[in-house]
Amino acid sequence: MRQSGDQQYADLLSNLRVRRMTEEHYNMLQTRFITGDGKANVQSICQTYKTLANKGQSPLILMPKTTLCDEVNVVMLNEINTTIHRITAVDTLDTIVDRRLMKKVQQAYDKSEEDVTRTVGLEKHLQLCVGCKVMLKRNKNVEAGLVNGLVGTVTSFNTTTQGNITLIDRIAVKFDKIDNIVNIKKDSASFEVLKSIYYTRKQFPLMLAFAITIHKSQGLSLQTAIVDAGSSTFRPGMTYVALSQVTSLTGLHLVAFDRSKVACDQKAVKEYNRLRRLYTPQLVDLISVNKSCTESRKRKKTTKEAEADQQKRKKPRTKTKQTAGKSESHQQQSAKRTVGINIFDCCNVQSVDELVQTTLCTQMNLTIFPQAHSEMSPSHKSVARQLEQHTFAR
């Protein structure tokens, strides 16, 4: 748990996770706004970043959308006052294509060349300078810790000259969790623009990382972060993910916070409760599933399905006494199980004690075998003693 040193913040996140925010929680978050009057603009965000960096901290800006990240990154890059290098990827068509199809292929390529999700994560254009913050976008050496998502600072560019053209061969980066400076070279990867038609892109596997998306920040533990959790958030759980990357409330600096965007996925809550009932029956349900939870996107119904639903609604529903009794008893059991509980209070619960094991084995028609205790014979003990003396003798 990232927030083990800040129980108050851990409690806030525990409630935020299932959309149970109180006024006290909201007031706590209001104290973390970087501006007192509404949402901060780009200049305020950049100024807060520089203030925190000057204090020796390593802040990271988390934004909901890529366009917002690009806006902040460009401003931060221009304020460093060092030479900015523009690096364009080299794209090569790998497939032999009939001349008559080239126009169609070119149109498909034009649509995908700027979309990083379609070009295996490699940017078409990179703008970097000495002192800028970057993130590694591909696994280079897992054993050495050079993995996707690693953040660092550019220290220098290694260039070569061919005639009047200056080319960048390597970019030296000092990553946060690695002691030595690492030279990053270009990667090559193929991507598909049309069925069975591929291009190969050659580019440095880096991206500007003063600001990154909330999605990209998953898995990070941040001591200091500037977070936009305002009206631009667009997915259930996104606000919780953004705030939970920060290890303490004092390290959180809010650009904006929209209470109406705090949502949890109904299907996720149902699955949590199903697994709890199955494997940890002594733990109660997280929360009753209600309208406060936002469902995932649903598939659009066909005309036949819509007509069938309409006919079902017209038919009057009749309940037998037996069915009604079962329904009432199920509702009573659910009401008893649905108790407000803080998930962090369950950290020390022994979920596999003897009672739970016995109950589960009875339900699954299994047998609990006692733990086997074996004792060595005198001859075995003598051999073991001699081996011990021989092994540890000086």
C-alpha cells in the first residue's frame, strides 16, 4: 500500500474508490488546490512544477488526456532555455504494393502516422533538449531496470555529421532509479496501415514527460505529483487511479477536482463482492451496487432485441408466494451483508483460518489432511550431525 505512512489519506482513497466521499474528505482535498479560485491554467501548473523542483523534489504532472499533456510539455520545454532538437522518425514501406493501390495506402498511412497507438508507441516527431524530462516507452533491458514507464532527464546528445546534415545517434539520459547515465539508441518496429501492408518506423523510444496521462502513470509511486482530476476525466475509477499514485496528502497538488466525475464501475464492484463471498466469506461486501456506480459501456441493442424487450415489459409479471419469499429473504441477507467498511481495516485479517478452511472443504466435498510431522531416526540424526560439522567447520 503506497499510503502506509498517511492513514488519513489512505482512508480518503478507500472511500473514494467506491464513491463514498464525505464533506470532510472533500474539504481535505480542497486544501491541496494549487490555486484558490477554480481550475489552474497552464502557467500556474508550470510555475508550481518549477517551485517544487527548486525545493529538490521530483514532481510529475498527471493529466486525463494526451492533448492536455502536450500543451503543458510544450510550455515546459520552451522555458528550459537550451537548444531544442526536433527528431523526425524514418518510416519505410516494407510491403510491395501495386501502383494502383498506392493512393489508398498513402491515405491510410497519413491517418496513422501521428497516432502513437497505431505506430507501436514510437512518436513521429520528437522535440527534446538537455534538461527535459522524458519517459522510456519500451523495455530495453528488464534485468537492468530499463523498462517501459521509467522517467529520467536528458543530459546530452551524441551527434554525427554527414555532409551538411547533423544526425543524432544517441541520447544520454539519467533515469531516476538507475545510478549510471544510459545512452538510448533508436528502435525499429513495424506497424500495419492496411491489411497485410506494413511500414517500419525508426525512432528513439522516448517521450516528453513533464506531464503524462493518468493511464500512463499506473504502477508508479510518486512522492510529489500535480494532478488534474477535474471535468476532463472520462472513465470510472480514473480519479481514484490518479490520486492513489501519490504516497501522501502533502505530496498531492491539485489542478482541479470534480466530484461529479468520481465514479466506480458497477461490474467491478459486483465481481469484488462475488469473489469476497466465494473466498473470504468472513468479509462483508464493499458496497451495495446502486445508481451511484457507473456501468461500463453497453453494446447497442439490435431492432429485434429492442422489440423483444418491449414485449416483455407489456406482459404482467406475477410472483408466486414461494418466489416472493425467496426474493425477500435474499434482500434481507444482502442488507445484512452490505455494511460500510474500510478496506484498509482488513489488512491483518486471517482469511484462511481453520474455520474458513473447514467450511470451504465441506462445501466443495474435500478433505483436510493434517500437517505431516516426521522425525529422524537415530542413525539419520547421526549422519546429519556429521554433515553439519563437516559443512560448517572452519
